[in-house]
Amino acid sequence: DLEWEKEMMKLLGEEVVVFDMATREKLSKDYYWYSPVLDNRLKDNKPADGVALPRNEEEVAAVLAFGYRYQIPVTVRGAGTGNYGQAVPLQGGIVLDLSRMDRILEIGEGFARLQCGVRLGVMDKTAREAGQEIRIYPSTYVKATVGGFVSGGSGGIGSITYGNLWDGNVLEAVVYTMEETPKRLVVAGKELYDYIHNYGTTGIMTEVTIPLAPRTEWVQVIAQFPSFEQSMRFSEALAKDGAIHKRLISPMEWPVPSYFTPLSKVIESDMAAVMLEIADGLLPEVEVLAQSYGGHIGHVIESEKYRKTIGVSDFTWNHTTLWAMKTDATLTYLQAGFNLGSYMEQMDLIKKQFGDEVLFHFEWIRSGGNVTPTCLPLVFYKSEERLYEIIGYFESIGVKIFDPHTWVLDNGGRGEVGSMERRKRQNDPQGLLNPGKINYVM
Ligand code: FAD
């Protein structure tokens, strides 16, 4: 019973503030257990001291001003599906849960303006009813919020056409600073780089405007190949083919497809599989292309069934890892960027070094306009030392690693964080926003 807790209750009321242990514990966790390294470090982390569930911007600003006055850390949260421990309040304080702010404010031609707690699945359904659709979304779209995706994710289904979050997939954001009197900023253009994938360290987003694409009818396909090399060559050709509109190209080496138990009747044994979403009517072209690389079209889900059954995308991106972990709890994964010009050689070297300790799963994307083979390889986890030995080897042959076993922004998927640190000093002068997630000098 800290003094500030009574003050906070007085200020915001029991509609907004929650102190019970069960809620605090639940909302102080995310999917960090996904990583054996993070699980080890975070499973005994103490929960937040209190939870705020604001219903509008005014209440968000009130929580931030309150935290500033009493110097209490504030860790913001969407749905908590992030898997790097991003939403875990390392130093206690307040968890600011934005899931109640879930109004779709405006859908216009080519854009949607949303409160941050809108779930991406709800958004896509609504957009599709209006003849449009989201351009990119994570495989967790059913639960994930738009604010959590922009602040803690990177890309997903659709990234093969539209790139990741940094490629124009956020148009504008409303951001609150953590100062004595929080400022309401409307951020657009280049400045957005200081907020995309920031883990809520440089400001609290309350509203986001995202671009929409015209609605496409998607056919879901599993293409099968005798070898993984063939599936990769096919995938590269399809990725580069501008005439075939697609949303997903995910090649996986055997036995990865064997982990997808709901598909066991339709997956072919000892074959590499490529999970695809392609625009209706283009299957004949894709079939010819698959055949030219020694493969064929296996399972097909017609466009009428899109989102009405479990889809192929439910086995891609980081969901591939989830199905693998369900089959064998010793599996974990990495995030890696291979070179377009030499990925075959890089794959060969890795196989020679590690054999089936590393299993390949790629996601083809367009990054900064360029077709890029990104990889979420599965790794049989032996120890932290061994994992970092594998990471070291990847890096030694020119494969870039975006480490999914750290909650520190500087070491993860974000890349250079210099301008974000400057922004943090401006927007959060007391260093109270999600402390511990970014290394910086105050
Ligand atoms: P949360 O986990 O609640 O938050 C994520 C981070 O953003 C936290 O640091 C939080 O503090 C911060 N944050 C949340 N809301 C705000 C806000 N309004 N303002 C400022 N900061 C905020 N990610 C991908 O990019 N692509 C994938 O395909 C993908 N697949 C996944 C599959 C699985 C099985 C799992 C477990 C995770 C996957 N993820 C993926 C990670 C994660 O699910 C997504 O990034 C998701 O969009 C996060 O949304 P969320 O609402 O759950 O965010």
C-alpha cells in the first residue's frame, strides 16, 4: 500500500485503476517464454505495482502526468503478444493497458485512422467489408493491437508486397510524451522512425493511421518440392515476379511442415513446403512456375474460404515456431537476414556446420523496395552458449542476426537507435517509459 497508489485511485477511480494481484500478474507478462533465454531471466520478474486501463486520451495523459509527478515507471501494453519481453515492466510501476481504446475512428479511401487498441483482425475484417484490406500484419493478428504491432513488431503477411513497418506502412501517429504536462504530438513522415518499434520507450501512441490496399481475393496454396533448394529457387522467382500479386511466400524445409498437425492430412512427407497466398485467378501461372523448379501444387484453399477455416498463414512467420515448439519443446528460433546474391552458399555453409540442429524456414519480403530472403530458422536449443555460438557463425558468414532473445532494443530487430535515444531524452526526461529496454545515456 504505497502512498501513490491511494493518490492514483483518488485521481482516476476504480473504473480505470486496478491493483489486484491476478490482474497485475497477467498484464505484466507477454510471450517472453517463447525464448528459453528470456524465460529464464523473466519468469520470476515481479509484476507491476498497479494497472491503468484508460478509456480515452485524457486518461492516458492523466496517468503519464501522475507517473511523472511521483517518478513511477510506465510500461504500455496492447495485447501482450510480443515475444521479446518488451511489455514486461522490469522495474515495476504502472502497466498502461490500452486495450479499451479500440475504436476505428475513420476509414477513408486508402487509409484507416485507429485508436491504438484496435485488434488487427477486427480492422482487416472491417476494411474488407468496405472493399479494402490491411497491407501488412503479423501472424498474431487475431489478438494483436495496431499500437502494439507498430511499437513492437516489424512485418508479416503482406510484407512480400508492401515491406515492413518502416516502408510507408504507418502514415501518422498521435503520441503522448511523459513530462510534467504531457504533450500531444501528431507525428508523420521521417519522424515516425523514432516511434516505430520503440517498445513504448519514446512516447505513448494513442492513435495510428495506416494505409489500406484495395481488397483482393486470396487463394491459399501449399506448393511442394523434393528439395529445399528447389523450393527456394521457386520462391525467389515468384518473389521477383511483379505480375503475380501475392501476400505470402514462406518456404520451409522438411521436417518443419511435419509440425503442422492440423495439416497432417494434406502435407506431403519428406518434401519441402512453400506456404502461399496469391490473388485469385493466378494459380495456373504459379503452377507452371512451380513445375519449372521441379515442384507441384499440393493443398489449395479457395478464396471463398478465406478466414473461414484455419489458413496457411497460421503456420507462417512466428507461428511456424509456435507449432514446432508444440511438437518439441526444445526448439527455439532466430531471426536472420540472408544475402539475395549468395543465400544458397550461406545455407550450405550452415548445414555443413550444424546439420539438422538448424532447420530452415524463410519468409520472402520486400525491404526498402528490394526482394529479401529473411529467415526464421528453428534451432534445437542446448544452452545459451551454444545458441550464441550459432549466432556467431551466422554473422561470420555475412548473415545478419536480429536477436529474438533480448529485450534490449539496441541488440534486437531495430538496428541503429541513435535518433531514438535523442527523442527519448526530449519526450521522457526522467527515463520512466518502459525502463531497461533501451540503452542510453540520460
Ligand atoms: P504488445 O506485446 O502489447 O506490445 C509490444 C510492444 O509495444 C511493447 O514493448 C509495448 O510496451 C509497446 N506498445 C504497445 N502499445 C503501445 C502504444 N500504444 N504506444 C507505444 N508503445 C506501445 N510480430 C511481427 O511483427 N510479425 C509476425 O508475424 C509476428 N508473429 C508472431 C507470432 C507469434 C506466435 C508470437 C507469439 C508473436 C509474433 N509477433 C510477430 C510478435 C507480436 O505478436 C506482434 O508484433 C504484435 O503485433 C504485437 O502486438 P501487441 O498488441 O500484442 O503488442
